[in-house]
Amino acid sequence: MSVKHAILITAYKNYHHLTEIINFFDHNFELFIHIDKKSNISDVEEANLRKHEIVKLVEQKYKVNWGGFNHLKSILYLSKYALKNSEASYFHLISGHDFPIKKVSYFLDFFENKDTEYLTYGNVPYIGAADNGYLDRIEYYNFYDLLNAKDSKQNARIRSIIRFQKRLGFKRKVSEKMPKLYFGSTWWSLSRDCLNYVIDFTKKNEYVLNRFKYTLCSEEFYFQTIIMNSAFAKKVTNNNLRYIDWISRNGNNPAILDETDYDKLMQTDALFARKFEYPKSTSLMKKIKPFITII
């Protein structure tokens, strides 16, 4: 019998693209969607998403700012809900800007009899990385939930508050009780047992989750830190099966993908690619869909 899958999606816009994602998957998949509270997706559009049989949740629980703690909370919310309401063996976290780049049959065959966690990870501090090897994200108060970093004036305030803390010589302590810190990409594909472990750990160790408040992009630390300090670490392959171009292009970093990316997407071993944004990605989507929907 084929492995069932749960697709967890955090989104804030692009209703049309969400429907494209939903329409790609079949009865072997169940979808759980969190939409940013401040999204411009209408109530009618949200209701239409719920009409799809494989969509098991559409919720606007949190206001999600880029870099803010609420993104991690929304991911944990989706994870807890899906674990209770799905028989899936694997859970895949994607954003509303992602799209699958392999056929459904490939998904099902790839994960059959697998005992692997797909998660990128690295040590903290990571020498040579931005923000003082990522330590600035953890050791200073980052107010991304309170201020919108996508607004240039508010982003400047966030940065000035961090500079002020540095001038004072202030640093937030990391308790010795905290597990060794790891970081990596937000997006992952995890087994039921592994994801269940993360949720169970969260219930029993609230201080770990709470310490990641006011951390820039806490979701890039939390799952890696818990999993890499567990017995599941030996099952992790340092590959999250996502295609992302980290060279700034089409006005964004990571790059907004376009038709010039088609050959790379067809050759990669990744299951999902990002970011898709319209109209830049329209031609690419038209080329991808016939390839991945051929039986």
C-alpha cells in the first residue's frame, strides 16, 4: 500500500497559486493550510479552498511577519493538527510560493519503505555566515513580530534596536539547559515518528520554544535543534529536497523562478521548488505542469 502524505502550507497571498498546488495532488495526499491573518485572500476564496476534498484545514490563526516568531507557531499549529487528523506517514512543509516538480507517482515511490528525515542543518555559530554566524539572531531582541521588516522604515527601526543593544554590550543569555543549537532551511519532509517527537518535545520543554521568541527566523533553528539532539539525528540526510536559487534575481532573494530555470528544475532531485511569483513565473508554470502531470 502506498505511503500517504500530508502537505503543510504556510501562505499569505496568491490564491490562484494555492489552487494550483491543491489541484496537483490526489487522494494520497491531505493538505493543511495556514494563511497569514493579514492576508488579502478573501473569505470567499478561503471558503473555496475548503471545498477541495483533500484540503483538511484552512486557518488564519496568526498574524505572520517575515522573520517573526508567529511563523514558527503557525508551523507547529499545522503540525499538531495534521498529526491528529491524518494517517500520513510523511509530512512536507512548504510555503504558498512553492510548487511540486515531480509527478505524484514519483512522490509515492520515493517514500515507499523510507526511514529518512529530509532536513538541512548546520552548527551555530556558523563561521562566515550573516548576523555574526547567526548568533545575532539569538543573542539580541529581534522585534519582527511587532514591526514589519518588509516596510523600510520599520525594518530600519528593527536594525537600530539591535545596534543599540550592541552599544550597551547587552546579550541575551542562552541557558545551559538549552540543547546544542543548529540551524537550517525552514522547509522539510519528516516522518510521522520524527514530527511527533518534535511536538511531544515541545509540550514537555516549553522553555526551549519560549527561548526562541524574539529570534530572527526562529523556524530556521527550532526543528533542527530538536531533531539533531535526538535519536532521529542518525536518520537525517542534509538535504530537504527543495530547489531554491539563493542568487538575487527578478527583484528577490531567493530568486523568483522564471522560464530560464526550467532545465535545472527538470534535472534536480528536489521534490519542490520555490519561489513562484506572478507574472514572472507564469511561463515556467506552463512548461512544468505538462511534464509533472503525465502519468
